[in-house]
Amino acid sequence: MSYGTGRQALLEAAIRVVASEGLRGMTYRSVAAEAGVSHASVRYHFGDWSTMLEEALAYCLETSASDTVLASTGPGFDGFADALIAMVTRDPDIQAFQYELTLEARRRPELRRMVERVDESYRELVRRELTRNGIDDPDVAEAVYMTLDGLVLHQTTTPDAERTDRALVALRRLLANDAAARDAARSPA
């Protein structure tokens, strides 16, 4: 491991450990073994287990929660969420890590705040993209967020890019129809 890459290697190792063993499998020793370093290195970089978990989650957000994942490639909803399948296919462990954390937060309330912050980041990306395309409705944004979350879960657990893509095409069509109806309602007759 070259200088300066230790922290990132440990974050990536923590994500892989949680994706394969669940959150309860994430220990200093398991992360160190996955990264190929001593467990003292984990303590040196993060100090405690909670900090390691929070920083791994922040790393996941940096990697997956960007405008480019949801942004339309053209006018309206053409290409909306096109990068979603590629993102999940490229690194399904990042998504599995987040789902594991979500499930564990159900059992451990002290983790709920972390999960809520993650969900809110994704919700904001959806709201921003919908508003940019003429849909400023929090309920529609929530429905789209939940739909995308379900598609990511499906793609993470049972990868089927063709099926996920068909669902995205249908979602884009629904959003385009909704935007057109809203635009027609705002236009004077």
C-alpha cells in the first residue's frame, strides 16, 4: 500500500466486509485483514469503530450520491438516472453496505440518524432533478426516491440490468407525462 492510500484502502475494506458479513462482521481485525494491514493501523486512522463506520458511509455517499447519477442527459427526463445501473454494477458493495446499515439501524436506534442523513442526501438529489424538469412536488419526489431505491436494491441483490433499465424507461415516461400535464395545467387556455 503506497503512502496516502491507507485510509482509503481501509474504508474500501470496511465496505467490503460489511457487504459480505454484515455490520456485525466489521471489526478492527476483519477490516485490517481485508485491507492487508495490522489492526493497529485501523485504530490509528479512525480511533474508534463508530468513526470508521461514519467515514465509510461518507465515502459511500461521495462515491454514489452525485448529480451525475440522476441527471438527465437531455431535455426533460431523457436519460434520467441512466448512470444508476452502471454505478451499482461497478461497485455493488457500496450499495450493499448502505442496505446493511439500514437494516442494522432498525435493530440499533443509535444508527438511525446516520441512515436518515444518507437517505436525505439521495432525496435531495431526486428533488433537485425533478424540480429542474418542472416537477416541484414533494410527494412525487418521495415516490421517485422510493422507486429508485427499490431499483438499486434489486440491481444490487439480483443484478439484471435489462430488467432495471426497462423499469427506468417506464419511470422516465411517467415523469415526462407528469411534467407535461403540469405544464399544460399552468398554461392559459
